[in-house]
Amino acid sequence: MTSGDHIVFTRLSRQQLIVRRRSLGVQVLTYTPSTTPPCRCKHCGRFFNSVWKEYLCHVCGLWVCQPCSSVIERERQICRVRFVRACVHCMSIVNKWSDPELLTELVLMPWVLQSSKSQLALHLADVLRSATTKSARRAVLKLLVYFGRPVHRIDPDRLDQIHDDEWSATNSCTAADHDHLNSSHFLLDGIGQQNKAAARATVVTQQLLGDNAVVAHFLVQQCFEVVIPELRVEECVFAESEGTREYPIYYDEATESPTVAPTIATEEARTQWIRYLNLAAHNVNTNDMELICELAAKELDALTAFISIIQGDQQLSVACRPGSTVGACGVYTWRPQTFCAFALASSDLPFLVRDAVLDFRFRNLPAVRGDTNIQFYCGFPILSPTGITIASLCIVDTKPRTQVTTMQYAIIKRLTTMISKIWEDKYAVAI
């Protein structure tokens, strides 16, 4: 026996064991089997019986015998160690990890950080001021209506009459401009505070629309008056944030990446809604959808954002941030190789992957290992009128991040609600 064959050289060091258990701590494991135990071990093929018992591999969620599995440590919180079981094949996956410093950071940091900081209003106003196309400004006007701002009396064609220099002038609104906008305040006496904004907008649009500069200032002002209530930390819930899932994963032994997408309980209803709204056939990548993707990407300071639907074994991107090559419209991706397939299987809650390189399920996907180098994914469900997830608003980036803020959560959630309403109003004939 050579020194390399000695057992002491094949065991992990204490430091390596700590890193491995923290690597397991950031994984999403399964403790509740989704199916009844089969008659054979998935690894050695031996039949289970009263003596040769079956055990659940918490990593892949499949059944194995005791000799084909090992009990190992898992650390989701620093210095709080639990024990889980991994089969022989999953042990080869578990024994590979990335930078230990990244693992410690993910274990220590919560998923959601309380913060009221938002750039949504500024981003909306910037589109009005610096848009290169007339359709982009029309999209802002449409979104302002869905945000509840009183701009419905303004004709979209009127935006085409406002020159770029008049939009640019809104960067420095003078006192005289404010007086012009507020000259009708005397008409608001006796009106309740809640209705004053709507009444003021009505007066402005009726009396002052002859002045393009006033219209431009008014619309920019409406952008800055868009208010989305911040959520509490406990209201910002992500799927699988407790580190557990309910579906098995079938890994390819060669690539160590999933070969089968998780099954969805609402698959039939979801597919019916996609067909009913005809999302795969319509030109969904409209100006307002592009703007929503742009706002979502900017709010999270991410590479891009796109809207995806899944039909059968394929994912289709139906709308994306303008100019983006990642998640580009019309691109199909094999379902098991997508983040969205796992997001669909994780209830109707938003789905967050803070660092795809550290996640067993995603670290070997082409989108992660390839030229796109996606390391962060945040997907919010887009619901049908009956509450079925029919699509996802996905924000991706090449840089991992440990958390999102409560305001970011609230804004992306509001944007997905807006998408659902726009699709319902535009595509549904009778719901």
C-alpha cells in the first residue's frame, strides 16, 4: 500500500469538513419525499425489504440503501450543525465547493435587508427626458396610468408634439414653472386631501395643456409622485428561503446538472392560461413590457431583466430589456437547464438565487458556466386572474449578491402585478 492509498490521505481535513458543511448550509435540500419509496436502491439496484431498508438522500431527494449513502454535517447557521444523508453520487457533488469566504458570507447574511431607497421615480422621469423614441414616452404614460397617477386625460399623441429641449428643460424647474402648475390651486378648496391630486391634474390638463412645457413638467412631476409602499422584512418572503424543497432532482452523472425539470401541480392550468392569453404567439415584447424590464433591471442594478414563459420542455423569453442579448426575445432554452423551471416548482413566491456558482442545481448550467456567466437570479411570478403562475419576471446579473432590499422586493412585486393587469386588459377576451 502506497502513502497515497492510505486512508488518512483520502479523508477531508477538519477545515475542509467545515467548508463542506457550510456549502451544504446554503443548499436547498428535501426532507419530505414527493413519492413513495421504489422497490430498489437508485444506486446499486438492490431490492428494499424489512432488513435492507430504504433511506432518503436529502440532496437529490431519491431513495437509496444505507451502504450507498453517508451521513454528513450541515451548517445553515454558524456553529449550529445538523446531520443529513447524501447518496454516493451526491457525495461527489457535495465534495466540490467554491471560495470558502463566499460560503461564510451567504451563511451569515439574511436574504432581505430593510431599506426604503428607490430609484424608480427617477428612472421613469429619465425615460421621459432622454428617450430616443416616441414610443418609449408613450410607454411611460401608460405605466403612470397603471401606477394610479391622474394622467388619463393626456392624449398620447400630445407627447409627440413636445420637443426634446422642452423635455430637457424639466431638469431645472423654476419657481415660475411651479407657480404655473399650481395656479389652479384655488379651485381645490373644500376638496378632500385624497382627491386633490386628481383634481389638480384635471385642472392642469383642462386649462394648461396649450403649453407643451407645462405638460412636460406635469408628467415629470407625476413620475416623482409615484409612491410604492415599502414592505416589512417579514412580508418579503422568498421560496425555499428556509433551505428546503419538495421535489427530487435527477442529476446527470457526467455533467452533474439536472436532466429533468421538477413537476408542477398546476401544469395543466398554467398551460391553458398561456394558450388562452396566446402569449407565445402575440408580440408580447411591447414598449411597456420593455420599459418594465428596464425598470426592474435598473432597480436591482442588474445586467438585464426579461419575461419568460415555459411550455412543455422549453422556456421562451417573450419580452426583455432593450438591447439585451441575455434573455433575448424569441430564444428557447431546454427547460431543465433554466432557473425558471425550479422557480415554478417552488410555490407562487418569488425565487432568489444569490450565487448560482455555489448552488448544486445551477452551478453547471450553460448560462452559469458559459459566456453569459449568470451568477444572480431573481424571479417574480406573473399571475393569471385566478392566481396561477403563467410567467416570470426575471432579473439576472453576472455578479452574486447576498440580499435584496424590502423596497426592491415591493417594486418588483408591483411591476409583476402591473404586467398581469396589462395582459388581462389587452389579450383576454372574456375572463
